[in-house]
Amino acid sequence: MSQPHYLQASHSTPSHKPLPPNATLPQVLNMSHIIRHLGFGPHYPGQSNPLDGYVRIVDRRPHSYKYFLKVVPTEYYGRLGE
């Protein structure tokens, strides 16, 4: 039976290096989370931030989440041109 092979990401180099044999990994890593608010710039009437209040509770392990973000420039003018 083969040994599990864990990789460690490094921010300084683009390569991945195996963890040393004596490295300890957490037995349980709970990725449950709540996004209370995610927004950019000042709030304007009718604004929608789709991830506000987003709740994810992990019910099985291992589990991970990925979010993709696209920032779109927006200009808001009120009825009086303000």
C-alpha cells in the first residue's frame, strides 16, 4: 500500500514541495463559514451583493469551497442626477 503524498503550496516559488515525513497535519479541518458582507465601494439604493449572508456548513470531510469574483465598475446616479 502506498503512503499518502501531501503537497505544500509556496507563495515565493511556483513549484510545490512534498511535506517532510515528520510533518503533522490536522486530523479535522472544518471549512464551515459565513460571509456576512462582501462589497466594494459605497452602498447605493437597490444594490445587491450576492454573497451577503452566505452560509456553508460542512457535513462531510474533507471538503473545500471555491469562489470566483468578477468586479464590474458601476456608477450610480439618483433621480436628481446625484
